[in-house]
Amino acid sequence: MDYTIKIGGEAGQGILTIGDTLARFFARSGYHVFTHQDYESRIRGGHNIYQVRVSDRPVMSSRTGIDILVVLDAATIPMHEEELSPDGLALYDAASLKQKHDKPNFLDVPFMQLAMEQTSNRIMANTVATGAVLGMLGVPTDALEGIIRDLFKKDDLIAANLKAAAAGYGYAKEHCIRCAFLAADAARPKMLIQGNDAIGLGALASGLQFYSAYPMTPSTSIMLSVAARAKEYGVIVEQAEDEIAAINMALGASYAGVRAMTGSSGGGFALMVEGLSLAAITETPIVIGLVQRPGPATGLPTKTEQADLNFALYSAHGEFPRVLLAPGTPEQAFFLTNKAFDLAEKYQIPVLILSDQYLADTQWTFDGFDASRLISNDYRLRGEAFAAIPSYQRHVYTKTGVSPMATPGDGPHVVITDSDEHNETGNLIEDAGTRKRMMEKRLFRKLPLIQAEIAPPALYGHHTPDVVLVGWGSTFGLLKEAVDALNVSCLAAMLHFSEVYPLPLLARLDYLALLRSAKQTICIENNATNQFARLLKTETGYAFNHLITKYDGRPFLLEELIGEINAKLG
């Protein structure tokens, strides 16, 4: 069992409601689910899609072939009809669209009529469509009532939606003569989670106490995820007036002794770069979520791209250490957010979590996250430990470059460091010798220790491959499934970097030796200028045999990528 359902229509037609309900239903029924969205930057109108892939085995990418196309507007048919698989079916309401299709792969279900008959409410047509999809698949609907109760709360709305779903289910099951879908047996319910929700939960699990941000798609849902749980976890969430204020608020909270985070997308992060340098010179821990979208400028605000790697690496003035983590799955997002807080506080540096719209909005199923893997360390001097230091110097020289970090108010001797270069006590200086020692302390002493904590890339597939696919960030699932497909005809493997900078040491996995021993190596990125391939060449001298890029604002689809790989391999 491996089916793809695509819902197409205009913003405001309830596409998200149908897609999210189906995804929850399949997850609670024990199936593996992967979803992705493509939506326009408008409240109503335009053309949006929500794609749900459901299988009895783990899935982690979207496919090109559609098995069920749910049509909510007339534009969906010419745009997506050709994507239907040989046995695929389009589900539509002829009366609502004012057009009838007599093709055998079209099923007319009167969404609006059934909604009015059952509930006297036109808005329930979406629930009728949801039920019709389940009826076409012939799956038991035991899990649906719980989902509807979670979504609608009030008894009258719950009852109406259940009647609407049952009507759609019954109609499709009776009238879909061509339906030949084989559903697998339901299994234990699975957790369904989005990438940005995983970042928010990872922050909360790491002891986050302050989150400040200005809303900017596609990063906003991190703030919303934290805000939804703020009371439960005792977190202050502040919607700042702009991104300059957001990062400086977070720096102030961090300096005051609590774990703090901010987040934005490219244009907002551009306003944060002065604050990034301030964090560096004051050695104030900060975690920043940078959720990428296509630029330059406003670009495509609701689409996806991996084009801000160079920006994250080289933004801000001056030289200082930073860490870039780029999760490829919600599970990685959860644990890498935890690692981000640990590294930021341990080494008193900025750590960036580099995601994108694709990972932010995709939903994945998991059996759960192993909370025992979480790191929980407090590196600050507090209470008696602080009082025991006879002469506290905030920026004292140490072998590691990491100085004691106390909390203002815990003792009488905390100097407030400003943005000027300073000496060990935090008082500003201008002499060359102190400047040189401070630069060496912040940069050269810390960086080797930080690099030793960077995990090697994930190796999947053959350990002595002929073909190696390389990617970073949100391409993880796509590359993993591509390797499975390629291994039918060749020896293939994947190297996926989720801890991007500094590059990991070779001692734990000599990825350069693996690349050099392979016959063909391909770097795959969602940007135009091969930014990660260039980084690897700059840092190591290694150049890939082939490069595959996509920069139209859309993610790779599985068969599309496999076709490009095969073309490169000849």
C-alpha cells in the first residue's frame, strides 16, 4: 500500500482542513504518512495544493503520481489531471464546478448537496469530501470520530460533521465502481508532527523560557507552537515590533540568565545580523531559527528553497564562531534544537537552526521521540557556585576560551559588557594586545572544541558504494528513498549533513574517503548556485562529479529526482 492523495483548490476552500484531517486519520489508524503543501501568499483565491502520501511502510518524500485527486475548483483539473496514476481517480462535485466529466477516471460526488441534506450547512462540504476519500479507499473509519471531536469541540458541530463524513463515505463506496484500492491493516497509532512544531517542542524540552519574534512566513509557526504551550511550560512569548527588537530582546533575556530563542526567515534575519555580532562579542548564548524561503527580497514568501546557507554562514560583521544545524526530519529538528541550546550555552555562541518552508510545513509520522536522548546541562554560575568565586571576571582568558558566565543579580561583581571590545572584566579597551588575545579566546580556542562536537553526516545505503548522493537539511527523506530506488540497479549510498558548520571532523566518519572512492558523486540542493557543494570544496578541496539543483520554489519530487540522477549517470 502506497497511495498519494492531492487536494487542489483556492485558498479559503478548506484544503488544509481536508488534508490535515486525512493525515491525522491515517496516522491514528497506524499508517505511515508524509504530507506537503504548496500555497500562495494570499488569504483567498490563487491555486493551492495539499498532498498526503499514506503507506504501510515508512515514507518521507512526495511522489509525482496521484492516486486520488480531490478537485475543489475548476483550475485543479487542467493543472493536475495528467498527474493521475493509471488507476488514479479524480473526485469532484459537478454541480459546484458547473462542469461534468464523463471520463472513466472521474467520480462525481455531490459534496454540496450531501452537506445540505445532512447538515443544512454548505461549509460541511469539506467533511463530505474527506469522508468520500476514505470511502474510496474502503478503510475503517473508527479513528475519524476522535479527530472530529478534537477539531470541532462543540457537540452540535461534532454531530453535523460526523453525519457529513458518513454521507460522503457511503456515497463514494456505493458509486465508485473503479475503486480498486487495497488498504493495509491498521496498526498502532503514530505521532504526526510538522517540522516547525518539532523545533518548538525541542526548544521547550531544552528549557526555553523566552521566545521573541516578528511574524514572518514560514518561521511564524515556531512562535505559534511555543505560544500554544507557553502557560504550561512557563515561557514568555513576545511578538516584537520588528526583527531588530526580537533578537535584542532574546539577547537581553539570555544575558539575564534564561534560555532564549528567536526566529525568522531571510528578510527578517537580515535585520538581526547586528544583533548576531553583539551576541558574539558579548559571548551571550542565543539560538536562532532561520526558516528559508526563496529570495531575493520578498521573493516567493510561501515557497521553499535552500538558498540562505551562505547568508547564515557569512552574515554579520567581524570574525567569530557560529554553528549551523540543518535538520532533515522533524525528529532531527527536535533533537538538533536541543543540541543548539546546549552548544550555545556551553560555548557562549550563536547557534542557527537552518530549516525551510518544505520541512517547516511537511508532516511526518513517528512512533515517538526518545526523550532519554535529550541533553540537559546548566553551564551558568548560579547561587553558591557564583558566590564562591573571589574575583569574577566575565571574559577571563581560559584554555578553552570559555569564561565563567554568571547571572546579574546573583552577586555584586557583574560588569555589563557592551558592544565595544573589552578586557577580561568587560571594560572597554583599544590596545592591540588585548584585542588580539580576545579574538584568539573567542575564535581559535573555542572552534576546535566546537568542531569536535559536530556529528558526522548520516550514511545510508552501501558502505562501499559506486554512487553517492549528498545533501543537507530538508533533502534527507528524498535522498533516502532515492537511494532505495537506485539500489535496484547499482550500489548507492547517501551522505546527509544535518550539522553543517563547522564541518565535522573526519575521525568519526571519513566522508571524504568515501566520496573519493565512489565512481559517481552527486550533490543535490534546492538552490541555484550549489552553496553546500561550494562550501565543501572551499573547506576540503573536494569537487563533486555532478550537481543537481532546483530553484523554482518547489521541492523535489521522488520520481523527478530519480530521473535527473539517472540522466547524470548516463
